[in-house]
Amino acid sequence: MSVLEDPRDDALEVTPPKTWATGVPAVVHALQYSLSQTSPRRTMLTLLNINQGKGIDCPGCAWPEPEPGKRHLNEYCENGAKHINDEATSRRVTREFFAQHTVDELNGKSDYWLNQQGRLTEPMVKRPGSEHYEPIGWDEALDLMAGELRGLDSPDEALFYTSGRLNNEAAFLLQLLARAYGTNNLPDCSNMCHESSGSALNETLGIGKGSVSLDDIHNADLVFVVGQNPGTNHPRMLTALEETKRNGGQVVAVNTLPEAGLMRFKHPQRPRGIVGRGTKIADQFVHIRAGGDLALFQALNLLLLQAEEARPGTVLDHDFIRRHSTGFEAFAEHVGKTSWDDVLAATGLTREEIEEIHERVLNAKSVIVCWAMGVTQQKHGVPTIREIVNFLMLRGNIGKPGAGVCPVRGHSNVQGDRTMGIWEKMPQSFLDALEREFGFTPPTRHGHDSVNAIRAMRDGTAKFFLGVAGNFVRATPDSDVTEAAMRRCRLTAHISTKLNRSHAVCGETALILPTLGRSDRDIQAGGEQFVTVEDSMSMVHASRGRLSPASEHLLSEVAIISRLARRALGDSPDIPWEEFERDYGTIRDRISRVVPGFEDFNERVAHPAGFHLPNPVNSHTFHTETGKAVFTSNDFVDLRAPKGYLILQSLRSHDQWNTIPYSMNDRYRGIHNGRRVVLVNPEDIKDLGLAEMQLVDLVSIWQDGVERRAEQFRLVPYPTSRGSAAAYYPETNVLVPLDSVADISNCPTSKGIVVRLEPAGPDEG
Ligand SMILES: Nc1nc2c(c(=O)[nH]1)N[C@H]1C(S)=C(S)[C@@H](COP(=O)(O)OP(=O)(O)OC[C@H]3O[C@@H](n4cnc5c(=O)[nH]c(N)nc54)[C@H](O)[C@@H]3O)O[C@H]1N2
Ligand SMILES: Nc1nc2c(c(=O)[nH]1)N[C@H]1C(S)=C(S)[C@@H](COP(=O)(O)OP(=O)(O)OC[C@H]3O[C@@H](n4cnc5c(=O)[nH]c(N)nc54)[C@H](O)[C@@H]3O)O[C@H]1N2
Ligand code: SF4
Ligand SMILES: [Mo]
């Protein structure tokens, strides 16, 4: 298919899902995509430099690299190669392109098509009333934004969104700009991602991050992978799990879908991976109902408490519980009331299956629980993670080798952005440190997260939107509501590498500010610069772009933010924006004085492996109110939909990066040439009186009575757990009501949408 066509879904082909991941086809697919984007020379340059000591940090997921001595020459996965070459593409979006296409026309194109047009090359503006974007100089563009910022009635009318692609230096400057301007309105993609993990872990363990290292994964006796599809979304995690298995450890996978990567893995860089059957990953696959995870962990906790009662002193870690925790008695009493009938109904599992997991737990001296969006994007995501923490604490699986909590992060630097202060409710200690360093008093009112940012734009209380990386309009729930909200803004601006729908659904005035990507060389007045990132296991390291930039008109994110700040806030001796732009080392000096754990940042990041941020949990130090880890009592939730309805999850195909599809295929799940599919258990299809491969509309129900509809999906029979359906994001975001959020974390419930399937009318298109 030519990139100039907008793909249609009518050539859909469905084959049986795969039962293993990676291997030779993966490498071939990666090269095919890379070579479709750019030259063999640029492909090799990016691939040889990805995840190497002095190279480019993979712009894909946040899975960590092994220590330098243990890295392969090809320390990347199929999807990492696609992500980096999607950025390194030789295609360009020029001013002629914008002259040819109106903003409305662009909005009519698919997410795939928009991305395929290539890298953005110069700043563009859409002026009020105009149908087109037209070129604008950097100075004028930034003056326009600064003028708008100065004209707002309150700093809280401005929103500064970020996505986890942003590096530490730019993230630190962005939050500094927002707070010096006077607002904590720093919504980010994390609000829609691991916010539930942060909420639950902060409350129970006193820090919102994972506690394990790659070595812990390798050496654990038992690793749970819950609500996560590592074969697609964190492919090199399979290499780590292979190592766990080689060292005698076991893996339990808990999922509503039998994902290929959870079953078997063929390592592309080992002979057995090419010819053999590969390594079996999950020793036990737990085919759970949507939202059943809280019930599962509560049942496991009940079994542990009962085993302890039967054999006192042999099951629980009394020393850990006594010395390091609070709340055990209330928790034990609460769990004691768990009803097996309710557990079996909510999980869809048998008691024998749960007892089999329990036996594995009893036999394991060290246990890690990994999780991702299947857990966090549920209404009860926070209590589920709290229950996971209870589960680990019972046997002292916190703060010892081979054990701990592992929320597997999404974007390559999403964790780092948080560490740098991108959060609408940073603790007072951070704000105080900013005040000491920069001599202004940061606002203390909490800002808007992503969902509240949409509400504020909808209600007219936010009028200025700056998106730094990301694709806000497509990543957020309730697409119709969000789009209308964005259109109400006086000014929307995006610092982006590539074209996406957020550029086409815009405010009265709109700006596209093109920027350098991770792979581009970054030269400033002070010489060649590098940036830093933090992975999912708290390793901080440098990333250096190697390619000549996509256009001579690009500015780095640091440069754009610094120049905007000077215009909006004026020059001040306390915040030397110009110096920050000239030499990023001066930003790192400031970070080392503001952010705990970053002392001597510039010296320590010079090491090729970077450095590890300490996690106090590992020395049994808990920054909670009581100074101890907290057992919690969590109310039992049964997510089952009413009769005639299903629980729909919106998830990623193998061939997309978040809001951006790279093709219409989902190879491991056997879906080809089409994304408008809904995967449903054949028994459910029968019970609903529908036919396999029939065209249906997905209609979500919510208490506001508004009918949300996604039309024309092919009903594909698939081995999902009973009552749970799956379809791709972002096509289904229109179905997620804005107010349908996780308790406490406010994360949209993208994995728990109650839907009915209606036979579709004829396709008008
Ligand atoms: N190639 C690629 N890599 C990526 C991304 C990408 O888009 N493409 N995105 C990145 C980002 S930002 C993130 S956050 C991560 C996301 O990584 P994942 O969380 O793996 O992403 P999803 O595709 O949302 O998959 C959710 C998984 O949870 C399962 N699931 C759904 N509901 C439930 C449930 O109720 N219980 C259980 N136990 N399982 C459930 C689904 O079947 C699926 O396997 O990936 C990162 N890596
Ligand atoms: N229904 C549903 N909704 C979801 C999810 C889900 O599972 N289901 N997942 C949620 C999750 S986990 C996340 S993290 C969010 C993702 O939300 P976002 O992070 O906002 O979305 P992305 O698709 O990653 O953003 C892609 C865009 O980022 C820009 N970009 C890429 N690299 C760079 C760079 O280096 N610099 C700059 N300045 N720009 C760059 C490009 O212009 C590209 O078009 O979506 C959330 N939304
Ligand atoms: S596992 Fe993630 S970080 Fe590693 S190469 Fe693949 S996409 Fe990149
Ligand atoms: Mo994410």
C-alpha cells in the first residue's frame, strides 16, 4: 500500500493467534519497516547505536538495558527498531504539504496516514478563521504564545501537557516554566497510564516506583506478569524472563488473553531461537476475567493466612510484618471474610487453579509481581495494586533480592519526567527545593491532571494548551468531548516530531513547533549536547543523537521551552534560561540541587551505564506517615457486565506505538489488514445471538445516559476470557466516558468499558 493512501479495513484477514513470540520473523519485520522509512545507511546507524553505552536510548518502552559488559551488539527488539526508524524516517512534511491540505482534510485522515507523512520541518501556525496552517518564524511563534500566556486572567488557565518521550532536562525546564509562571497544571500521559501504580505504591510503600532491578528479575524464584503483554510492549522483558527460567525460576502469567509472548519465546540472537521451539515462558497461564485481579490476589492472601494458621510460623514473614508494617490485623480480618463463591465468579477461575498458584508461592523464597495497563486502567486499579503489595509483604517479598514490586512503565522516560517534577501534585519538599534554588515561591494548589484538563477546557476555565510530545487528542478518553474541549481553547501548541491528530483538532490559534527527536544530533552554542532518561528500574543514563536533524529549522525541546520562558517570564538572574539552552550541563547542575538522588549528576552520568537511583524500600525505609509499610483492606469488586453486555478493553496491536499504528496488522493475534475488529469469546458470540465475523457497532453505556458509539467493527472469535472483549486503542477511545475513572488515581478506565454489540447498519463510507 502506498503511504499516500488512507488504509481501509475491508481487506481484513484473520488467522489463528500465534503461540510464541519473537524469533527470526520479528527481525525481518523490523528491517522491513525501517527500510520502508529510511535508507539502509540511516537504518544501520540507528540500529547500531540503540541502547549502547554512548548511543541513543531506545525511544520505545522503559524496559532497562543490561549492564554495559552484558549487552549484545544488537541490544534492541523488533519494536524498538521500528520506533527509532519511525522517527529517523527520510520522509518530510513541508510547507507545501500544509498548503495542499486544509486542517479539516487532515482531520479526515487516519492516524496511520498522518504519521506516515514523515518528520515536521518548520514552525507552522493556523490563525483564527484560517483553514490552513502556514509558515511562521520561531520568534513570532514564541512571541504569540508568550503574549497569550501574559494575557490570561489566571495562570491556571494554562495547561502544560507532556508525554513520556520527553528527556529529563526538557522535563525539568517545562515544570520550572509552569511553576515560575504560577501553575501546577502539568497533566501528562502517566495520568492515563501508571497513575494507579503511583497512587497505591506511594500510600503503601512511600514511593511511587518499582523496587526491583533486572538482576532481581533474573534471580527471582517466581515472577507474576499481570495484565501486561510483554511480547509486544516490552519485548526484551522476554529475554529477562528467559533468564529467570534458566536460573530455575517460574513465571505465572495472569491475563484475559493468551498473549503469544506469555507462552513461548524464541530469542532472535541465540541459535535455539532460530531453529528450536524456544523457551516456554508461563509455567501457569491464568485466564482471568476482566477486572478479576483484585479477587485473585485477595484469594491468594486468604490461602496464605490459612496456611499459616495450619502450620504456624512457617508461611508468613513475621519479622517483616512486626518490624516494618502497620495494619496487619485489620487486613487479616478483612481477608478472612473473603467468599470463595465471589472469588470464583469475579475471576472466572477454578479453586484448583488458584490453589496451584498458591503452591508455587509457598515454594518460592522470592517473588516479584510485574503489572501494566490490564491492572492500572481499571476502576479498582489502586485497590488491586494495594492488594498485590499485601500479597508480597505477607512473605517479606519487599526489600530482598529477587523480590519486590515491578510496575512496568510505558514510555522510555515517563518515570524520569515524574522524578523531574512533571506532576500536578508534587510534594511540598520538591516545591521548597525549587524555591531555594530559583528564588520564587511555586504555587501550592494542585494542578489539573489529564482528565481534569479536559474538563477545564470543556468548561472554558483553561484556554491555553501546550503539548510537549504526545498526542493528547487521541490518547485521552471520550474523543468527542475532548475534541470539542480542545477546539474551545484560544491557543493550542504542540512541540512534536511528527504529524498527528492533535495538530488537526485545535484551538482558535494553533501552532506546530517541530523538534529534534532522540536520534537527532543536538548542537547548541555550548557544543554538542546529550540528554538523560530514567528507565523503569530507576537507572539514569545519557542518550546521544547520531543523525543529522530532519531539517535545519528544528529546535531542541530544551531550546523551545527556554526561549518561550524568556519571552513569557522575562530574563531573570535567578533562572538563566539562555545558559540552560547553551549548555544542558547547567540544567543538570540545577537538577542535582533540587531532585534527591541526583547529587553530582554530571559526573555520575558520564559513566556509560549511568547510575541507579536508590529506592528506600530496599533498605526497609518507608516514607509513609508512620514510617512503616502499610497493609490495606480492600473492598471486593466484581466487574462483570450485566447480561447482554461485555467488558471491553482497549489495547495495543503489535504494530503501533500508542496512538500511532505502524500498519494494519497485529501479527501475534492473527489480525491482518484491518484494525476495526473486536475480539470476543466464541461462546459469548453465541450467547449474544451474533454471528462470527459479523459487522457490529460497539455502544458503551454509562450513568450519564449518553450513547457513545464506535461503528463498523468486525466480530472476530478469539480465546478471550468469558465476558471480556478486546479492541484497539485509539479507535475505541470514543467509548470511554470522561467520568469513568479509576478510584483515587483518576486514570481513565480504558480496560473496563461496559459495551453492547449491535449489528451494524450498512457502511455509508
Ligand atoms: N510496541 C509498543 N510498545 C509499547 C507501547 C506501544 O504502544 N507499542 N506503549 C508503551 C506504553 S505507553 C505502555 S503504558 C505499555 C503498555 O503495555 P501493556 O500494559 O502490555 O499494554 P496493553 O496493550 O494496553 O495491554 C494490556 C494487557 O493487559 C491485559 N488485560 C486487559 N484487561 C485485563 C484485566 O482485567 N486483567 C488482566 N490480568 N489482564 C488484562 C490485556 O489482555 C493485555 O495483554 O507499553 C509500552 N510499550
Ligand atoms: N483507550 C486507551 N487510551 C489510552 C491507553 C489505552 O491503553 N487505551 N493508553 C494510555 C497510555 S498508557 C498512554 S502512555 C497514553 C499515550 O499518550 P501520548 O504519549 O500522548 O501519545 P503518543 O502516541 O505516544 O504520542 C505520539 C506523538 O508524540 C510525538 N513525539 C514522538 N517522539 C517525540 C519526541 O522525541 N519529542 C517530541 N516533542 N514529540 C515526540 C509525535 O509527534 C507523535 O505523533 O495514551 C493513553 N490512552
Ligand atoms: S524492549 Fe523497549 S526499550 Fe528495549 S529495544 Fe524494545 S522497545 Fe526499545
Ligand atoms: Mo503508557
